[in-house]
Amino acid sequence: MTLRWTRASLRDLQRVHDVLHPVNPDAAARLIQRLTDGPDLLLNQPRIGTRLPEFEPREVRCLFIGDYEMRYEITADQVVWILRAWHTREFR
């Protein structure tokens, strides 16, 4: 398995950082580190997240890291794509 991030997911991380950094730069750095490290467990257990049937036939799943939801897709070529990430209190 290989882990890759979409442009949209990287923009999501940047947005989270931009909101938190002016208030608490250390917390922003810790959170971004946690969000980027968290999906590493998908390399060994890619199907640990809940499958989202509304995206079928694609294999899109949801993983929670703290209060953040990450959506990811497992492709036929054994790549785990991180699609999006946001705080669970955000209206999505």
C-alpha cells in the first residue's frame, strides 16, 4: 500500500492550520502533525475505516482522528488516497 494526499486534502490541512495558527502556533503544529501521521495506520490496515456506501462502486471510507474526519479511497492499484479532512463540527 501507498499513501497519497489529494490537492483538496492538502488545502484542508492548510485551512485548519491557517485558522488555528494565529491563536496558538504550537497547537496548530501539533494538530497538523497528528493529522498527517494518523493515516499511516492505513498502510497496514486500509479497511479500518467505515465504508461509505453513497460512493459505491468506489471504495471510499471514513476515518476519525480526534475530532477530525478524514475521507479516503482505496484504489485497485493499492493506493490509499486521502480525499478530504475537516473538523466534525464543521457543516459539510
